[in-house]
Amino acid sequence: MSQIPRGRWTAEIEGDFVVFIIGAKVRNPVRARRAVPLLIQMRAMLRDLERDPSKGLLGYQMHGGPLGVIVQYWRSFEDLERFARNPSDRHAKVWHDWFASAQHHNSAVGIWHETYKVRAGEYEAIYQGMNDNFGLMRAGRPLPLGRHQAAATRMGATESTRGRPVDLQ
């Protein structure tokens, strides 16, 4: 899709996958001056991963600028862990430098992440007015959403908890 498609769309990924959400917060740029160069290495890490799809990153979306939130989609938790701990990948060096420079004790900056394992077919994604370069569509395959398809059906439930599906088109 090069244009913004009409209607509602969903996304499909074959098999299980992992959603990894990571972000940073700089409260005081002066006191966080040693942390910021480490934080901005995330863009380079993502470029490295894009160049080598065998590492398992399926796609990602950045929100809120270079120190905002990044939603990543991975083929497996094992792929994510392998990347994070591999001494020949950029992340391991940045991780080491973060602790070596005592940024884990620096209250002027914070980092966080959350990891979710998603079983095949047990997720929902809805897009309207978005192109296929966004969210799960970027990592998987965009599909037009069926006219009467309810959220419970998309999540793999056998029947909707709200009764009959609503015709939104």
C-alpha cells in the first residue's frame, strides 16, 4: 500500500511473536549528559538489526522522538535475548557502558522496557486511516478487515462477549 487505504485493516503475523516496548526519560539534561550518548545508540542498534533480518527483529515503530518510546516486534524471546547479550552486537557494549558509567544510579535519567510473548492468533490490531508502515502491519502482513468481524473473533474467542457484531461500514 503506497497510499492510505480506505476502510479498516488488520495485521497478521505467522506464528508466535514478541512485543518489546522500550523507552527513556531524561529529567535533567545536564546531569544526564553521560547517559544521552548511550541512549541515542538505540537508532544505530535498530539500523544494525534492519541490515540483518536473521537476528529476529520483524519491525518497529518509534513514538515521541529519539528518547521516546519504541515498539518492537520480534520473532521470538530467544532472538531478543540473543541480540541483547551478544558481545558482538552494539547493545551489549552500550549495556556495559551504562553500568560502567553508573547511569543506573543517575536519577536524572531513566530507562524502561516491557516484553510480551504473543501466541499465534491471540492478538488484535485495527487500523483506519493508517498506511502499512505502521505498527504490527509494518512487522507482519496487512489485511482488510471483514465487515462483520468482531474483536472476539479476531482474538480467537469463539463468540463475542457483547452479542452480535456491529456493522461499522
